[in-house]
Amino acid sequence: MRNRFVDSTIASAAVVVMVSWLTPIPAAGPTSLVSFIGVVEAAGGGAQEATAAGKTWNPPRTLDGRPDLQGIWASTIGGHTFEEGADPANNLVQGNAPPQEGGPNVIVDPTPEGKIPYQPWAAEKKNEHLRNIFAPTEREHIEPEDRCLPNGVPRSNLRGQMQITQGPGYVLMQYEWIHAYRFIPLDGRPHVAKNVQLWNGDSRGRWEGDTLVVDVTNFAVDAKNFNNQPWLDGHGSFYSDALHVVERWTLSDANTINYEATITDPKVFTRPWTLKFTIRRNQDKNYAFLEQACYEGHRLDLSIGAGRAAKAAGQTGIHEHTKGFYGGK
């Protein structure tokens, strides 16, 4: 309870501080959007969109001249599985529109296979998680999100709506899913001590041109079974205490953020890997940003009971979305 109180206090203070920061500087470029024909890399790592007229689109900016990312946003893909593509039914259960993007192309490096580069032991552990999801007999067999545990990074950016607020020296990201949030300092302070583990990790941001780069470490880890911790997606994609995520947020037009995350964990993966997708602005002016409430231990009895019944009947398998969906003996 103490930690939740402290976290809530920090988030509330950040919201109060940001009130005077909300007015953006008008864009210096054209006032209307036109068809884009390409992306021109700006000096310093930022990006501006080239228009048909040969001009560049300049993003709206905050008072300190940085791109204004503020607003309510949602990913164009689901976070159920990066390797096999989004599950439309899963999106509908979450109350979201069917995914606009998905499939192996989400993972852009390594290419062209679009697969997470697991070490052999880690690949087997992931398959163990998938077998447990197929027929759960214990609480720990159910994937962490379905147990209402926080999603971590980058998965928090894939579940429902998020609200971005910018203030002097920080970026605040709030999520509808279980009232999660990330407070991202931009003042160059170091990460917290290595022995501090946080469900959404410890974020530190900086600007590289017009791109917000966020360095995330110190993730919560279940070093025994890797299931009482966030997963990277809903298909058992876990990590160790060596996880390091680097995010890149680039406003490509008034309503689109190009998102990229490079994931490194030398204890689990054979090499770093990168995923990319787009995040779209919620343009509903009447949209009410509300908590999508969920609590730990939420209604798991039915799933566990069904899994135990399946095991008793001799049904086994592995959770998947490929040909032979839910097949197995």
C-alpha cells in the first residue's frame, strides 16, 4: 500500500506541474497536411516528412521547442504475439478495434524471419509457458496480463489508450489499463540502484533531434519461473534481470507516432532485436480517458477449472495461432 501511495503522489504532482506547459508553439511549416512521399532524416536523429510540394512538415512544438506528443493515443497492433501476428478476437475482448497491423513484420530485426532470437533454454521455457496457457491448472499458468499484473515496456504501449503529457524536464505517460503510468525525466539523472525492480522499469529520456529516446532498465523479474513478472507479449515472451529496452518515439505527422523498441537481454536472447509499429492519435474530442480497472487474482477460477478438466480428459497442446490452432496431443 505504501508504494502505491507514493506512486500516486508522484503522478499527481506531475499532472499539477504540467498545467502551465500545455500550450504548444505553432508549427513553422505548412498549416495543412498533404500527401507524404517520403521521410527525410533531419540532423541530430530527428525526422521530418517530405511533402509533394517539396516542403517539410514541421511538428507542433512545446514551449521548449520540442515536438509536441501530447494527446491520447493507441497502438495499431495488439500485444498478444509479436511473432504470429495480432489476434483480432483478443482485441475485441479488450474492447479495442481489430488491429490494423500485425504479423512477423512487427519484428524488423532480425529479418526476414521476424522471430525473437531465443537462446535454446529460453525457447523451451517459452514453450512451457504456452503449454500452461493451453490448459492452466495453477494460477501461475495464466499469462500475467490476464492476472491483472502490469505489462511493463514495451507491452504497456500496446494495451488500449495512453495519454502523453509533456512538462519542463519530463514526459508523463498514463495508461487506461490498470491505471499504469510512466514518469520519464529528461534531465540526465542516472537510473535507480540496480537492486530496485519496477514493474514498468525505470525510464530515462532524452531528445535526439525530433525523436524522444527512452532508456528503460530495472524491470521486475521472477527469477525462478519467469511468470510472476510482465511478459513482452501474451505468448510467454519473458526476460531476465538483464533486460534493457531503448524506445524511440517520432512524430511523423499530426496524428501518427512511429514507435521503435530495441530489446537486449544477453541471458535470454542470442542478440538484440527490434520491433516497430505505429501509434495513432485518438481524434474523438469527446473521448473520456478512464481507468480500465482490473485487480490481481481477478476471476481465474473458471480458467483453472477448465484447464484441470482438459488435463483430466487427456487433452494437451500448446497455445498458438498458426495452422493447427490449438492442436496437439
